[in-house]
Amino acid sequence: MCTDTTSFKHQNHTYDWNIYVDLFNHEIVAYDLRLSKSGHGVANHYQALRNFQKAKEKEDIKT
């Protein structure tokens, strides 16, 4: 499992995209996307973590 945070612009808005990636299966397990607040927001990281924990419970993902 690996995490990454990426910022990008689309139609004059900047977004932060935080993802959890399963490197063994090459798939995104959980993510959170929201408008940027001058850099990578803490709320974005926490929400992505919560989404990962829900996915882990649902799919019994091995870490």
C-alpha cells in the first residue's frame, strides 16, 4: 500500500487529490478529492484515510 497527494488545476480551480494505491494489484483503493486550501489540506488526508479504512474493512485488504 502506498499513498500519494497530488495538486492539479482544472478550469481555474486547484484541487488536492489524495490516494491510497495497492501496488501489488495496481489499483486505487481509496481517495479524496477536494478544492485546495493553499496546499495539501489535513482534512483531505484524514478523509482519504477514513475511506481506506472503510475499504479495508469491506474487502479485508492485507497491509
